[in-house]
Amino acid sequence: MPAATVRARAERGALPILQGLMVARLRIGRELADGWVEIEADGPSLDVLARQLAGLGSQVEVLGPPQARKRLAYLAGELASLHWLSAETGGESAVPDEFVDLRR
């Protein structure tokens, strides 16, 4: 029995990747008017699900629960602070602190 479930919408092109990643833990719903598709995914925790779905970037939008959305936002800040470096700052993060530290 899964410990966590997220509701999301995904670009149609992301479905093969999601199916390979989630296997039987993925349920594909109806196609939305904008061409995206409703999905639900199960996993051992919201943290694990957020980390798995984060790899698809903007091809997946988690709709709920709110804790999963917050975790994804935090992961985005972590990734931005690690990878978004500016040459003008000598390699220090060019991302504003209020964006990076979403734990506050």
C-alpha cells in the first residue's frame, strides 16, 4: 500500500517517461483542454515522489497535496542555488536568497 499519492498534470510527451519511472504506481486520467493529461502517482513518501517528478521539470505540474508542491518548490530552490551561477559574482549564486531558502 503506498504511503503517499500526488495529483498532477503532465504534457502528453512526458507520459512515456512517467510510465517507465512509475510503472504500476501511475494512473493516467483524462486529457485536459490544453492538451495536458491528468495523472496520479503513488510512492513511499511525498519527498520521494517530488524528487522523482522534479526530473521532468516543467513537463509535470503537481496539483496536490500542498506539501508536495512546497517540496518541489524547495527542490527548485536547491537546484537553482547549485547550478545558477553568475560569472560576475565569482561563482557565487546569482539567485536571490528569498527564492533559494524556501524553508523560512
